[in-house]
Amino acid sequence: MADVHYHDYLQLDKILDAQHPESAKTEASAHDETLFIIIHQAYELWFKQLHHEADSIVDIMRKPALNDNSPELQTVVHRLNRMAVILRVLIHQIDILETMTPMDFLDFRDMLRPASGFQSWQFKLLEAKLGLKFEYRHGKEYYTAQLRQEHIDLIKQAETSHSFLQLVNDWLERMPISPIPAFPFREGDHAQPLLNADTSSIWGEFDFWKEYKDAYSNSLAEAEKNNMEAFDEVFFQHRETHYTLSAKANRAALFIMLYRGYPLLQLPFQLLNNLLEIDEQLSTWRHRHMNMVHRMIGTRIGTGGSSGKDYLKSAADKHYIFKEIAKLTSFLIERRRLPQLPKEVESKLGFVAPSDSPHGGEQGTALA
Amino acid sequence: MADVHYHDYLQLDKILDAQHPESAKTEASAHDETLFIIIHQAYELWFKQLHHEADSIVDIMRKPALNDNSPELQTVVHRLNRMAVILRVLIHQIDILETMTPMDFLDFRDMLRPASGFQSWQFKLLEAKLGLKFEYRHGKEYYTAQLRQEHIDLIKQAETSHSFLQLVNDWLERMPISPIPAFPFREGDHAQPLLNADTSSIWGEFDFWKEYKDAYSNSLAEAEKNNMEAFDEVFFQHRETHYTLSAKANRAALFIMLYRGYPLLQLPFQLLNNLLEIDEQLSTWRHRHMNMVHRMIGTRIGTGGSSGKDYLKSAADKHYIFKEIAKLTSFLIERRRLPQLPKEVESKLGFVAPSDSPHGGEQGTALA
Amino acid sequence: MADVHYHDYLQLDKILDAQHPESAKTEASAHDETLFIIIHQAYELWFKQLHHEADSIVDIMRKPALNDNSPELQTVVHRLNRMAVILRVLIHQIDILETMTPMDFLDFRDMLRPASGFQSWQFKLLEAKLGLKFEYRHGKEYYTAQLRQEHIDLIKQAETSHSFLQLVNDWLERMPISPIPAFPFREGDHAQPLLNADTSSIWGEFDFWKEYKDAYSNSLAEAEKNNMEAFDEVFFQHRETHYTLSAKANRAALFIMLYRGYPLLQLPFQLLNNLLEIDEQLSTWRHRHMNMVHRMIGTRIGTGGSSGKDYLKSAADKHYIFKEIAKLTSFLIERRRLPQLPKEVESKLGFVAPSDSPHGGEQGTALA
Amino acid sequence: MADVHYHDYLQLDKILDAQHPESAKTEASAHDETLFIIIHQAYELWFKQLHHEADSIVDIMRKPALNDNSPELQTVVHRLNRMAVILRVLIHQIDILETMTPMDFLDFRDMLRPASGFQSWQFKLLEAKLGLKFEYRHGKEYYTAQLRQEHIDLIKQAETSHSFLQLVNDWLERMPISPIPAFPFREGDHAQPLLNADTSSIWGEFDFWKEYKDAYSNSLAEAEKNNMEAFDEVFFQHRETHYTLSAKANRAALFIMLYRGYPLLQLPFQLLNNLLEIDEQLSTWRHRHMNMVHRMIGTRIGTGGSSGKDYLKSAADKHYIFKEIAKLTSFLIERRRLPQLPKEVESKLGFVAPSDSPHGGEQGTALA
């Protein structure tokens, strides 16, 4: 194998020769334009990395069935966590841009028209891949107005493809851990045969959802009683939109949150938790970006022609991708009031029986 | 002097014996309640420190005139910066609370009613001291609903006192650097005699605000032309509310931003910049707090009886204390188009003339 | 249940009345002494929380056998992670103290003698609980010189008790996943019967350690060949110190790192990784603390009488608690060269066979 | 002016096509190699930005005399602060790399030989520009062993040029605020005529350094008495090395720290403080980098052929660039014991006299 050298390996000749300030072409070179270029390039590098992680996760999740005995789920969890760690740094990075005062920005701002930070196709594509559908976009067509056609096409394709959120939905729906509810309901488009000999026999006579619904109802304060309607809606009504979770998937997600202590549910719980973490980081990123833009250009029209803060604010308020999972928190109950699962179900949620366990221990009965 | 010992000096006997979980009084001790108590105590300690800084700043700003040849302004800038550094840590601290999952919180949540994180009188008092007036509060009376009377009194007193924002307004108004505008206007309640022999003689025939208004007008894109109305409103109309800056103060603040390069304006610029930094940190704190509450309790009623996220969201959107200063960014123009100040004015903005300067150098003419 | 009120619940009357600056007793009140007090109190609050987590972890680990089918291991991993998150905030908190300039500190520094930040018994006790034994302490007796006897006793007791590190050692030693090595070796004090019908029958004729040693040897560059000695030392020699891992435990830890992809090893891997994370955060804390002290008092004698930076530097270099686990990294090999485990072993490392798996999927064969 | 488009402006075609993993050329593509490439590219982008700031600062400092009435010093302070902010993000960025486990790194590590993170010529060049001379380097020749000749030349050139540290030394030496010491001393190579009619007449009969030396001596604890030798050495002995501050510069720096409250010294104080901040951030960066490498490859030989952690540790301990400034802290005394400056000196350290001050206020006498 040929020797590898740091400078060549990283293609630094290209990377370090890609900063050509517009103001340098005039007689009024603006010192801070280099910062403006470099920070956006750093963002785009990290966006590429986020895509690298998201693509690999989607590849795994797209399989007809995740193999619980392989490292697949572990890999998904690990890479989602990495995405959250990257997003934290991207948020922190705004501190650097904020060392550029509005007067310093004005030195070159007009030379950039109509370019603008809104035009990162990688960021919009990432949102689309994760699950932000066109219908949910603030500003609709606007957000792609100034992109190259090839990048618009990529985004449109992602929007019409099965997103990561939908793959999560599918994965949740496949879990036979959410048994037959005892009361009538109608599944949506994504419904799959829920009943199979295997699962039903595990649960026996035990009607989990009836038990849980009762327990939840009892946990509500008087003023919260109308939560029961929402409960029925979320867990048992038809939902046909392609950017939300089905009732069936919601049931599985709730079950994971409730019983995360069982070995089989530990990584699924980490996965769901990481989704919330990513959404929160994206939210904070949008929030700080909005504040930064406001501080930098006030209410003037952005270089991209938008009214800046207002657009960003509306987008920030609206673009939560995994908000349905966050919403499930409303339907949890105290651990000590959780229905006790049948022994047979319990045994399916853990490792092989202790007698022949490779890692000793008494029978586990406690929940998370 | 008697020996001082770490443990006694810090009164650790008190500090470390102030954690008494409610759940420990039941048979279902909840591990995470200790975290809940300690993190709130840590917040309150830091709020006390923020008050210590804010009070000392207010004491300095309250003087009839800040002495530019004393370290007073430097002290104000330094302590405002410290406040921002503290706020950054308080934001970071939310990461710790987020390691408490919703299920872990549920273990003791109901035992806390009607206590809630909304009830930090120190935080509300801090907002009031800085300048958040009752009229601007989201939820009005609600926000003090569950406080002790003595703490409500403190807040009410702060709300009716001259706030830090108002002291900033006074300080800005006292600056003779904002000369007589050439067009008619009416000053507000806080107006003071602007004309004094000294100032007018410095500016001579030079009509700064006429020059600047022209330059600003020329800098606007077609779609921004209606900014001129806002310009007149912000810099020359009467404003009588006590939670906003007067036209006169706005002029001084803008002048500082524009000509921050002159020695006399360097610390004033840092002061204004620190106000924006503090507002931004407060804003991010509220935003992350809101997201955290949402993740923790969903749409359920908070332990304090509020609908949680919605209240926090509205408060976060509304409670920018120094928003008027942030808004001034809209009225900046490019440095190279700035009106050149008369020599006599320039000389008043710098150190003693170079000939007898203690720290050599040629005559400075460049602006920031 | 009686109503709970925020202010009382948090015992804020005590917490907020525990700041009594020494300088306030003189005519020269020093503004920054309040900061000095409050930041140390905040540290002590968080140290108490770290103890709360560490104690709960030790309680779980002290059981004769961790139950892999219970949430015990998950709880340990979760709380270790929380400890790391807290430590990150404690490091960040140093930023606040650094806003106190040396001149500001001098205003009250002499009044504190002989108190000093070195005297946090909670921090020293935490180190001892985690596994820092007296023999490893830099400065030996010195580090407790100025503590109250009752706190010295606590530390001494922790140092002579079975530490968390030793519990980790025990837990690793209990794992039958590290089979009989093919070459002669002598186990140390902690050795337990390794051979039992169960384990040996699983591994059959497969001599894992012989295979692995060959693979490792082949992976070494010429200049690294003497690593083989270290390999034998670490994994097969007797070690009798009570602050290091036994050869047997090292084997288990390495096995976990290598085969972390199998479900049964996923949480054990997270546990080991969290130990390294905690050690790294502690290390960064000590490093930044040292730099901060240096910046604050230079080479002068600390208020606690120590030479400040030098002591801190030596302690920082020496006090890695889990350094033996970090060292194992040297003995990893590439994933694609890992010995393939026998089917029977593999089956013990995963969930129940797919035919009756509660969460479908094909047979897993891939490694992490 | 032609339209500017985001994608072209940022040259994203180049930036986003510069990731070509070595492992992708084999049959064993390693997922994490992309992260390894991108994080190093992000580091190099930021190193370029650090050079952009450092170069601009050096350009200003290189002038024969900084103009205190221009924004020059403000610009230097502002950009040094930006460098510190960037360094904080670079430290945080290590978190991302730490999501790559040792096993993940092993998947492609051997393919990179002999490339290594040690080979960032931009980082070494930055150290050299700031003031790290060859004589101070740990490992001497070693650190350039694998660089391209053109990059070695750049570093060598920087090492033999007048560094930023030396420019700071010159700037400090030029300040006439450090008057004639009353006791004999010999200035070093950089000495300039200190006596000029102007300065001596300002100070009159007042022998500042005699007064200060007495006050310092009185402030020392018994065990610190030998600090007086260091005092003489630092402030009055000849020093001929080109990587240290002269006695004369040390005197000016100390004076600035002591009397930072006077307007003329406020920005110089911020400048010195920022140097310490940068050194501390660089130190933390090296420390965390060392820990990260240790965690990743243990004691194995790095891809660059070095023994990894040991080299990094020694470099981290040794490479403080502004350590002489940090050391001055040892020679500060309490504010209330500071010699009172003569009125004539005071008047030179402030703005024009209050009677004709553009910004009112009584005569300032208090110190910082």
C-alpha cells in the first residue's frame, strides 16, 4: 500500500484554497468575510457527515426486519447519538459567528446578494430525509427558491421517499409487543396483520391495553380528564398522513418507554430517546440561528431576500420532526402502577433462562 | 484574624443538609428526586449570584453621572459579561436534568404539587430588576400566583422602581454625543435639556442626524424603503412607555454602535453588546427550558398547575428585555459611508492629543 | 398529602442565607468574595449529587450477581452517564470563576487562610469511593491535612472498603465468558474457580485465548513486538494490588470490547465506556482547575498552604482511576481478524432463538 | 455586480468532494473513516481562520507605534477574543471524535500510515507565529519530520521571524508608563532609550518601582520571602532569549495589571488577559487531544510513528506560549496597598479633563 500523507489524504490543497471573498475583488477588502466563508464551509462539512450517518442508519432500518441478535440496533443508536453530538457542536459554533458584529457584517453583506445562509440544500435535504415533509414546511415553495435544480431534485426525491421517520414507524409497527387491544379500532394505511398465532399465544387472556387504559385514566387529575380522548385518538384511531406515526406504532413506542427495563427494550428505548435528543438539538440550533440573524441584521431583508427572523422563527416553531414521539410522554403513568406482564411475555423480553445463562443471575422480575 | 475553614466558611453543614425528598417520607423513595432538588438549589444559588452582580451594576449606574475616568464603566461591562458567562452555564446545566427520563420523574412528580419550577421568585425578580415590566409579562398576575407574599412584594417593588433598562436609558440620554437633530421632534418624559453651550459649540454647523438620515436612506433596497418611517419613529418620536428607550437614548446607542472605534465609545459599545448577549442567553435558557419541560411532561398539567410548554413558549417569545437595542441593528449603515465627524468632536472622543500622550502614536483618524 | 411549596421544598431559606463573606466583616468588602463562596457551594451541591449516584451504583454492583434480565445494569450505565454529564458542567463552571481576575481575588484572598479549595472532603471521598487508594495519592497524608476528623474518617473508611473499581473487577471476574487459556498462568488473590461444567462445555475444544494471542501477535508492527510481554502480563500474570484489575477481569473486559455487538455485551460495553468517560472528565477537571489556580495565584502559596499548581499538576497526572481499562485499548485487533466464536457461545450471547423471538429477525451472525 | 450563489460562493463542489476514504478503495469500507477525514478538515478550516486572525493582528502590532486614539488596539483585542472563542469550539469538537470507538478506528487505522494528526503544519505554524520558538519545542526536529518541505519552510521562517509574542514585548517596552527604577539594572537586547524628557517630567520625584517593591515585600508570607529574588530577576535582570519578555516589558505588563482601571490601560489589560485565555485554551486542547489519543490507541505506536500519548503529554506540559505573562500574577499585591500615582501621571491615563469632557463626570481618582 502506498504511503498516505496527511496533507494529501485530507485534500488540503482543495480545502484551504476554497476561500475567495467577494470583497477581496473590490478595493474594500472586509476582514470578516473570511470568517463568514469558513464557518459556512465548516457547517457544510458537518452537514455532509450528518448525511453520512443518516444514510447509513436508513440503510439499516430499511431492512425487512432488524435483527435483534446482531449489532444493527446498537449501530443505529450509536450513530444517532453521534448526530446529536455533532449538532451540539454546530450550536456552539454559532458563538464564533457572533463575534462578528453587525457593523463588521455590513462591510461585505451587500456583495453577497442574493446568497444567504438559507440556501444550504444539505440542511434542507437532511430535514427531508429525517421526515420533514413538504406539507409541514413553513413557507412551502419558498424554501427551495434559490437552490440549483439538481439540489431541489434531491430534496423533492427525499420528500417523496420513505423517510427515516416512516422507517421508525414501520419498525415500531413490526413489533409484536403491542398486542390486540380489547376495544374496537380501525388501523390506518400502514396496518399489517397484527394477529399471529405466536403473539396471541404469548399474551393469552391478558388484555394489556384495557389494563393500561384504566390505569392511565386513574392517574389523571380532574382537569386532565379530557386526555382520554387524546389517548384514544393517539393509540387507536386511524391516521392516514405519511408524516405521523400510526396508532399501532404509537402503542409500540409507548410500550418501549414503559417497559424499557427489559433487555429486549433497552436499545429500542435508547433509539427513541436519541430521536428526541436530535429534535431538541435541531430546535435549539434553529432558535439560536434566529436570534443570531436578528442580532446581525435586525429586521432588514436578509441577503437571501427573506425577512430573516420571522421566517426562521416560524420554521423553528413548526419543524419538530419527532414531535409525535415527544407527545407520548403525556400518556405515561407511574412505574409502580404499571400492569404486571404475564410471565411468558416477560421471558420473551429477556435473555435465555438463568439456568443456562452465560452470565449468571437470578430470575429478573423487576421492571425498569 | 481567626482561622477560616473551608467547610465552615461555606456553611456546608447547612448546604448539604438541605435535601429532603418528599418521596423519602413514603415507602417509595425515588432515586431521582435528589437530583431534582439539587439542580434547583444550584439554580437558585446562581440566581443569587446574578442578583449580586445586577445589584452592584445598578448601584453604579444609578449615580448622577458615570465617571469616564474611573473604572466604573469597566466594572459594569465586566460584571455584565460575568452574568452572561453564568447564564451559559445555567443553560448547559439543563443537560443534567435531561438525564432524568419522564418515567423517572413520574416516580415523585405527584408528591410535589403544587410546587413547580415556575415558582422561582429570584428569577422573576431578576427579570423585573433588569427591566421586564408587569405590562410586558405573559400571563400577568399568573406568574406570581404561588409565591410567598414577601417575594411578590419584592417583585412588585422592582417592577415599580427604576429598572436597569431605565438606568441604561438615562445614561444614554445624558451623553452629549447625540447632537440636536435638524428636524423638529418632541422628546419624551425623560427628556433633559439637550442644548448646552459646550455641546453645541463642539458640533458647530455640522448636522449629524441630517447627514446620517440621508446616508441610511440611500443604503436601503427598494423593498426596504418603508424603513424610513421606522427610522423617524425610533429616533425622533415621543415614546412614553417606561419599558422602552427614548428617542434620545436610541440616538446615543446608535451613535455608539456606529463610532465604537473611538476610545471614549469602546466600553459603552461593550456594554450595549453585553446587554444583547444577556438577552440572548436568557432567551436560549427559556427555549431550552420549554423543550425540556415538554420532553418531561408532554402536554400534561405541570406540578404548578400550568399548561407547561405553552406558557413557557409565550413567555420565551415575549420576554426580550433589551429588544429595542437589538432592533437598532436595522438602522446601521456601512462603515465606509459613515459621516466623517468634525475634528473637534473627534478630539473629544479620544485620549489627550498625541503630542503629550503618555502612550505615543500618530493622530488617529480611522474609525472602528 | 400537604401542599408542597417550591421555596420550602428547596429549603431556600437555608440555601440563600449561607453566604457570609469574611471581607464583609471588615471595612473593605470585596465584591467577588460572594462569587467565590457561591461557586464552591454549587460545586459541593453537585459533589453531593455525584455521591448520590455513586452510592446507588455501588449498592447495585455489590450484589453477588447482577441480574442480566433486570434493569440493574441499565441503571448502572444510566447513572454513570449522568455522572459524566454532571462533570462536564462542573468543568464548564470554571469559566465563571475565571471571570474573577487575580486582582479581584487578592481583595479577600488573605482573609481566607488557611481555607482553600483543596479542602473539599466530598471530592476526595468521591475519588476514594470510585477506587483511588491511598497508595496512589499524590502527596499522601497531605491531602487530608486540613479536614475535620469526621471527614478524614469517611475517606479512610472508603479507602479501606471495597471500592467501585473493585466491584467492577469482581463483576468482570464473574463473567464466564473468559474461558480457560491454553497456556499456563497463575491467578491472583481474587481468582475464583474458573472451570465449571457449564462454561467449559459451551466453549468445547475452542481455545479462544490461544487464537486471540496469535491474532494479536500478527497485528503488531515490528517496533511493537515487545507488546507481547505486556499482553502476557496484563492477561495472565498474577496481580495482587487492590487498586488494579486482575488478569481474569482484564480478559473479560477485553472480550466485552471485542465482541460488544452481541446483545448480552452491549450494556457491559457501555458501562466500560462510561468509566473511561468519567476518568477523562475528572482529568480535564483537574487540568483546568490547575490552569485556573495558576492564572489566579501564580506560583504563590495557596490559601491552603500548598504550592498550588505543582500539587495539582502531579495529582492530575497521577489520579486516573480507571487507567487499566484505558490501557486495554493497546490490545485490540481489527474486527475482521477476530476469532469467530463457536455457535454455542454465540447463542448464549443473544436473545432467544428467532423462531420464538418476540421481535422477529433472522439469525444474527455478524459481530459488532 | 454579478449574482452570488451560496453553493458557488462557498465552493461547495470542492469542499464536499474532498472526502475519499482509503478504506473505500479496499473491499472493507470503514464507515467511520469519513468522520475521521471530515473532522480533520474542519480543524484545518478553523486553523486557517486562526491564521487569518493572527496575521491581521501581527500586521497591526508590527507598526512602529499603536495609535491609542484609533481602533487598532480594540481590533487586536476583539480578534484575540475571537481566537479564544474558536479554540473553545475546537476543544468541544473532540467530543465528536470520541464517538469513534477504538474498534471503529482500527477498521481503517493501518491504511493511513504514515499519516497522522501530528502532521498539521497549520497548527505548528500557528504556534510558531504566536511565539513558540524551536528551542522550546518538545521533540525538536521530530515535530516537522513528516511535513512537506514547503510547509517546513513556512514554519522555520515563522520561527526565525519576529513573533507575535515579541511584538507584544516591543509594544510593552514602548510604553513610557514604566518609569526609571531606582536601582541599577541592565536592559536586554530589545532595550530602547527609556529616558525621555517627557516621561521623566511626568513622574517627577516619584520612584514607583521602589515604592512597589517595598509594598510587595511587605505582602509576602514568611515562606514566600524568597519571591523577592524572583522579583528582581523578572523585573530588573537582563534576559537575552528571544522567546521571553524583557524586564522592561514585564514592568509594563505588571503596571497594566495593577492599574487596569485607568481608561488608557483598559484595552491593554483586555489584551493581556486574552493572551492568557488563548494559552489556556491551547493547553486544554492539547490535554484533551492527549487523552483522546490515549483512549483511542492506548500505548500503541501512532499512525505517524510516534508513541502518541507521551509525546503529546510532554508537548502539552511545555508549550505554554505566554507563560511569562501568567507568571506575573505572583507579583501582584492588594489593590488597597497600591502606590497612589502622582496626579500628573493619572491625568495622562484618562480622557480629557472633566471640565471640557464630552461625557460628563467628576474627576476620577479611584483605581480599578
